[in-house]
Amino acid sequence: LPLVVITHGHPDPDTPYVELEEPFWQRLQRELARLVPGARLVVATNSGHDIQHDQPELVLDALRDVVLAVRAGDLVPH
């Protein structure tokens, strides 16, 4: 199944312990993308938690890539 993992580019500064949690969170996102062969990790450089609001085109592009891959029977997003 094609997979695109989208992660924020900058953490929410109001999150308690952000300096401790952020490296762990980023590692988990990389590990999630590595679980599926051909998966892609995309960092939303201009976004915090609300990527769908901050960078909707990035989310739409990722969705489109997954849909195209499914339709083509590919395991890798286009």
C-alpha cells in the first residue's frame, strides 16, 4: 500500500517539554515511513501541527500521489 507520511516542519512552542519530545517525535515519523517499502516522508517546512490548514497543497499533492499509485497498482507513491 503506498504511503506518504507528512510531518510538521516546526513544533508548537507552547507544547510542554517540546525540546525533549520533538527529537523523539521526528524519529517516530521517520520510523513510520520506513515500515512500508517505498513510503515517503514529507516535512511540511512552513507548518506546525495544522499542516492541512498551513499547507493544504502539500497535503493534496500527497493524497493525489497515493491515489495515483493505488490506481496504477504501484506500491510507491508517484
